[in-house]
Amino acid sequence: MGSLKPVGPAAQDAGFLATKADALVNWGRKNSLWPMPLGLSCCGIELMAMIGPKFDISRFGAEAARFSPRQCDLLIVAGTLTWKMAQAARTIYDQMPDPKWVIAMGVCSSSGGMYDSYAVVQGIDMLMPVDVYVPGCPPRPDAVIDAILKLQKKIERESPIRDLTQGRNEGDESGTGVFDMPPNDAVATSRIGTFLDADSEELA
Amino acid sequence: MTDAQTYEYTPGVPPDDIDHDDPLHGEMLELHMGPQHPATHGVLRLGIQLDGETIRGCKPDVGYLHRGKEKSCESLGWRKFFPHTDRLDYVQPLLNNCAYAMSLEKLGDIEVPERGQTIRILIMELSRIAAHLIYLGTTAIDLGAVTMFFFTFTEREKIYTLLDAYTGHRMNNTYIRVGGVYADVDASMIAMTREFLAQFPSKIDEFEALLTGNRIWYDRNHGVGALTPEQALAWSLSGPNLRGCGVDWDVRKNNPYCGYESYDFEVPVGTKGDCYDRYLVRIEEMRQSVRLCEQAIDRMRDTKGSDFLTRDRRYVLPPKDKVNDSMEELIHQFKVVTDMSLPKGEAYAPVESSKGELGFFVASDGTSAPLRCHIRAPGLMNVQAIPLLAEGRLLSDMMAIIGSLDFVMGEVDR
Amino acid sequence: MGVLERIAAVRGTEGYTAVDARDGTPCVRIEASALPAFALMLRDECGFETNTFVTAIDRTEKRPVFDICYQFLSLQHADRVRVLIEVDAADPRVPTIKDLWIGASYSERECFDMFGVAFEGHDPLERLLMPEGYEHHPLRKEFPHHGIEPDRLYREWERTRSAGGKA
Amino acid sequence: MLTTYTPILILVVMTLGFAVANLVLSEVLGAKRNTIGKSDAYECGMAPVGNARIRLSIHFYLIAVLFILFDIESVFLVLWAVGAESFTHAGVGMLVFTEILFFVGLLVLALAYVWRKGALQWDR
């Protein structure tokens, strides 16, 4: 599986120092992704099997599964996210220090899966920006390891030092010193607020 | 350690016999042992009131994994609800399948052929072993024995490869159908199962060597969360939690189904009803399941070649090759796929799951979609009993209590 | 000694009507008001030590009624009994059995949460599965499959910067 | 002109330098993204209820003080153990040993008193 996108011209003119420093920082980041296992349902069991002896993600430096968001940089949402749990999931995502990435493990977290019901979030990208989606119900552990490898390729092409030298990530859009990581709504076009409300005529 | 102080129990209200200006009891610290916590084995939230280290009040809050399965069953219909039953108690998917299939067979008086029943017993006992391995692995890692997690998951991976060979998928394998099983079991699978069953008892001895005599495991579990038989029955506990307190009740023995009465196995029963007894009961249950699996495999030989799925075409899909060349089979398939309807009435078929008595109460009005499909979850009763065992104890005992009650949130929240 | 004989031995034949169930479990239909006495008799005289479940069946497609359905298990006799109570669907109201079998409290809370059946005497009758601020009862037949505004609580959750404030 | 203390100086500079460098680098290089809720206390995904500044049971303080008491005792024992060799050469080995025995005996007495009063037993 080659790199997702060929390296664009922007990287060439970023100057020697930035790309080399970026490469070093990205190399360090991608090989020590500490997962935050948000094990919600069946995918959580496959997540444990992945951390277990047979599939063993410590070969990729990702086995230090801390259960506190403060010490993790990869949030693996494994299982069905319900609307009652949505606030807790978003709070955990907010409380993770930057840089952070999100893997939506299984179809339930990617797009609501088999549950088109009144209580299930139809895809966690309505709540938080997701980097890699893993199909499968539950996906085999090697599918999730493949997702981590894809994420590592994605991290390789990030440019933290160049953004730093060009002062890009200092400011914040809303000017209140408060960042908000908007959901990327890649799979489900954002349906927050578009559900049937109580007195809509379709219900009558 | 003083023995189990049992406060006069009113749910969620800390006893007021503590005067708060006595320096030994500070103010009440309220915290969430929340939906995202390694020791709650899933998304359960406990609202805990702590007085120093002692739990004064504990109120479980469930529903963080409520996916509305009973509602989707009413719109999906009988046949399409099978994959949902895998995701109920997701550490033993096939056992939920069998429970659901049995309640439908009871509703429609459908006879499962001999070989189908034997395969089901073999599959259910393998799922029970897998579920108890998850209990052992996660409870041990919560109490500090990290190697147990890797030991039990190595064994569980072997069961995954077995089920992969039987059913085509490691987990959530919808292999059971109304009236039998989906595919036959051939000689290579039986050889693999025999090989696994041959080496598994020695692995259980390894687990016991690591835990049973272990001083830390003994002190963390002995006398913690003690249950009297009357309490267990009043709180509708069942399965290993009930047998741990000395009540000899096992649905496989007392309401036998699927041919269990013709198998010979014992039912382990504890004495004191504390976490340590529940642990011993589950370890012994794994050994009994191995015996059951071996007997099921021996029976497989003399029913070789006979059909594993009933021939009653009202509920069962005809084999694919027949459908292509016979008009009648094509009509059967079309009728079953679009509208497999069951006769009017209610039915409840209890099954001995690894957590307790699991059953599907199905009410049908004669159409292809159920009027009501209530899932009787033993896990919900286990969660309900947490405050009874946890209040008055130290916070670190909460891990042993939650581990030993052994519930899975998919089944609790449905 | 079958279940119905045991009940008849204690109570004679008035006050309940036997119903034959599809799966052969002895099934009895009684009035809502007779439940506390009947339940106490079941537990003490007929030996039904534990309650298996409490649920409701929404029969509003044919008649505007709910069937509240209890099931009890007797370990000493190794048999089960099912009790059905018909309540009006507009205002389903049934006395609680939580004081007799405390194991029934979560089943009753779930039945209230899903159907809106009011269990009198069950003092903190709160929702079990849906979040507190939810006003509808999902398992009623008229409730739509996709739900009504499932994300309302998430939208209204003002993501507090400072600590405190209920999620 | 390497005086005998230079290695210690290098060691101090290295350790302090390493610690300070880490702090400064992470301060400079780190992306300071202050999102909503990031500064909230982490309580398993929920907004924390109540506050943590409450009056704790005195037991915690008691256990802490007892720990310090017996910890300092071991510090003195280490001091004696380091000098034991030179005491025996100086001929006062036995005297110092009896003093240490007396010191330890006194503290064992204290431990017995604390044990009997039940301060070590946690949940009373």
C-alpha cells in the first residue's frame, strides 16, 4: 500500500532544516503511539486480543495502553458509541494532550454499523475528527494493526516543526485563546441537529 | 481485616450513623468510577461516595451501551435478529445465539436433529470456556496479576482459531440457525478441537498454580463480597454467583435442554459465597466444560453424516444447489427469506450462560416480526448486586467485587 | 405437585384465571390490584424464591392495553410461573413487587424507562437505560424506529471549561 | 587543573541541564492548543461532581507521620552501617552497637504502642 498521497510541492520549498527536523520528530511520534483504548463493546475484546500475545501491537511501539487520556496520543474508539456516552467520549478526546490522532475501530464507530436505532451515534466523526476508519464487525486484530501502519504513514507526512517555525499553530481561529477540534464529518454528513424533532410532521 | 461489615442496606443512601465531626470520618468525597474505566469491564458508571477509603454509597448507572436491540428486533423480524444476539454478551457470542434459537424453537415447536444438538452443546461449552477465560484474565489484571491476562488470552486465541474453523469468523459468528446449525463439522475441525481439549486442563492447572495458592490473590478475594444464599436469591442472582453461595442450581441440570440430561458432568458449588468461592466455581466449571466437549465429540462420530439442520421448510432455508433446480425449493427459500413467521403466543427458554440464567422471552402475534422480544440478562442482576456487596468495604475491594460478579455491558444494556 | 395445583391449594380458584402458554409454562392472569397479595402468596406459600424478570408487552395495535408480565422461579420445585396483568395503555399503573423481591427493582426501572409503566411504591422510580433528561418511552409501538432527536442532550451539553456541572 | 570536585560539578550540570532542557524544549516546541475542557479534571469522562477540597479523615495524616518516624530511623541506621568499619578499628565498635540497639529498641517500643492502640488498622 503506497503512501496515501504523493508528497506535494509545498514540502520542497519548506527548507532543509524544517523537513529534516520534521522527519526526526515524526519518526519519534509514529513509533511510540500510546493508545487510549476506549473499549465500548465487542471491538474492545478484539482490542484486548490485539494487545494480547498473539497479535501484539508492541511490535509497533503501541502497547503502553494507559487508561488515562493525559498520557495517550492515539484514541482508539472500539465499539458502539451511544448518545448517552457521546459526552464522555468527546470529553476524553478533549482531555488528550496534542498531538493526538483517532482511529474509529469497527463499523459501529465509523458509521453506526448495524444499529440504525434511537440511541446510537451514526459515526463518531460527527463528534470528533477521525484519522483512520477500520471496517469490520469486529475487525480482525491484524486489520487494526494495518490501520495503525496507515496512521504511521499519515504521521510521516505531517510537519510540526515547519508549522512551528512559520508560527502557524500559535494562534487560534476564534481569538478567545480556545481551540475547538471540529469533527471532520467524512462518513456521515453532519446530522447533528437534523434528526426528527418531537413535533415534526413526519412523526404524525 | 474485620469480617464483612454488613450495614443495614438501603440502596444509595449512606448510613447516617457516622457523625461527621468525629475526626476519624472526614466529609464524603463523591466521585464517578465512570463509563471509561479499566476495572468496570465495559461502560458502567458507579457513583461512589467515599469516606476516606471506605465506600459509603455506591449507585450503578447503566445504559451507556444501550443500543435499543429490543426495538430493532421488532422491526427486523425473527431471522434478521440473529446477528444482534451475537453482540449481546460479546465474550460468548454463540451461547446467546443458541438461547435465542431455542426460544424460537420452543415458540414454533421445531425439533432440532440429534447432530445439530450435539454441535450446539460443543459450541456452547467452548463459548463458556472462552467467557470464563475473559473473566479470569481481566479480573486478575485488575488485581495486579498481569501475566494472567497474557496466559488466558493465549488460550482464548486457540479457541478463536477453533471457532474460525467452525464458523468462518473469530468472534460474533452467527453460526446457529432456527432448527440447528449453519454448517456441518468435519473431521479436521474435530481433530483441532481434540488437540485443544487435550492440552487445556494442564493450562488450567497452570492458572491455579499461579492464583489459587497465591497469598495476594487469596487475601484480595477471601471474605470480600460475601453473599448469603437468601440474599443471592432475593437479588435474582444466578449462575456461578448463585452457586458460589452454596445453592446447587444449574439450568443444565434442573431444566435440561438440548440433550444435557444425557451427558455426565458435575456442577461445582461453593460454600461461603465470597469472591474466592466464585473464582473456584468458575475454574471447576471450565474443567467440567472440557469433559462435556469431549463427550460431545465422541457422540459426533455415531451421528456422522446425518443432517444437522431440521428439514422443516417453513423455517429453514433449503440447500443452495436444490434451490437452483427445483421450483418448490425456490418458493420455500423465498417464503423463508421474506417472511419467516412463527405461531402466536409467548415463550421463554432459559439457558445456563457463563453469567447466569440467560433467556429470551419472545411474544409473537403470528407475523414475521415479534410483538416483543425481551432479553433476560443475567449481567443486569449482577450489576444490581454491586452496592449490596461493595458498601462498607474499601475502595480497592471494589475491583475484586466487580471482577467476581462478572458481567458484560453489552448484555446488561442490550 | 404442579404450580397451578399449589396455587389452587392455597387460594382456591377465584381471583386468577389460568392461561395456557405456548411453551407450556404455567401462566396466570390476575388483576393489577390483586398483585401484592398474590405475589406474597407466591413467594411464601408456593415457594417461588426468585424473580426472573418483569417486562411489558405493548398490544396497542389490537387493543389499547399493555400486558405486564412477571416470571418467577422456584428452586425447590424446579418450576416456573408467569403472571400476566392487563393495564390500560393510556395510564399503565401497577403496584411494585420490589419490597418482596429486591432483584426486581432494575427490571421495574427498565420497564418504566422503556414503556412508561408507573410502578406504585417503587420510591425512586428513575430511568435505567436512557439518560435522565429523556422524555419519551422508546419501546412503545408509536415511538419511531430512528428515535426523536437522539442528539438533543449532546447538543445542549455546554462543554464546561470549569470543573463541576453535571455532564 | 581538575580539582577533586569537578566530576561532581559535571554531574550536577548534566542532570540540571537535562531537566531544564527538557522543560524548555517542550515549552518552546509544544503546540499550545488550549481546547475546551482540556484543563478540566479527568474523571472517567464525566464532569467532576462535588469538589476535592474536603476534610479528610485524620487517619491519612496518622499513617504518614508513622511512616516518616520509621523512615528516619532507617536513615540513622544507614549512617551507623557506613561508619561501622571505622568504629571497630577505633575500638568503640561495641559501644556504638549498643547505642544503636538502644535506639532501635526505643522505636520498637513505639511501634508496639502504636500497634496496640490500633492506629495501624485501617478501617475502624
